[in-house]
Amino acid sequence: MRKNRIITVIVTAALALAAFAGCSAKNPDQTEKTAPAAQAYKFAWKGTDITPGADCKAAVEALGSDYEVFSGADCAYEGINTVYDYKDVTIYSYTDKGSDKELINIIEVKGADLKTPEGVGNGDTPDKIKEVFGEPEVENKGGLLYKSATVELSFFVKDGTVSSMTYSMIK
């Protein structure tokens, strides 16, 4: 009886090890690609990183004063929304009630020649975007959507090319 129990334990352990080894084995013909959701999406313009969720005042100071500003109370929550409208980029920010920290919420990239740090964007085709970022989370005639843990990156398509893109904070 003891002999049967030892054999059962050994066979069970061997099967468990084989199962774990099979899970970690890689096919040498497969290339590993980072999933788009694992990437952190951020935008750089005029030598300044502009990232949703980051300090807006620091970005605006670095970008200069060539913008129009609009500000007002938010109807969905208690706080202030502010829009910094530059010629090629619009930055949307918010400040929660009781806080003086202004955070970037959305970055709208509309300049014809502006690209992501990865080198794609306005003027490119959806196929070129997919070559760089992989398959989008959502794709339709209007564009492509990619998500990371904290940012959504949207490419808007008009007449077969990207016409604008937005980086939006996921709350």
C-alpha cells in the first residue's frame, strides 16, 4: 500500500512538472511582440513630453505662450477644465475641487506633419499605424484605438489617412 502511494506521488509530481514545462516552452519560429496594451503612450512636441495624467502647468510653460486659453467649471464633477489651444496641438486639462494641481486629460494632435514618438501619425495610412503598433483594440472607418493601462491613443482617419490623433487619460 505504501509502495502504491509513493508511485502515485511521483507520477503526480512528474505530470505537474511536465505541464509547467509545456506552458513555458517557446516555439523558436514564433517572434514575441509586445502587446499594444503594455506600452505607455505619450506625446512629445517642441522637445517637451506631454503625457495624459502629467502636470499640465509644466508642459504649458515649456511650450510657450502662443496659445488661446479657455477655462470653466465642469458639469460632470466639481473642478475646473482648461483648454490650451495651440496651432497644431490642443491640451485639455482639469483641476479637481480643492486641489491646485492641473493635470493633462487629453492631447489633440492636429498638425499635418506631427507624429508619435514612434514616428507615425498624421498623414499616414492605417496600415502603417498597424505596422508600428500592431492590431488596434478597436478599428472602424473612423479610425484606430489603442489602449495602455493609463492612456488611450486614437488615430482618426479621413479619406484613407490619419487626419488627427488624441491621447486620452483613462481614469
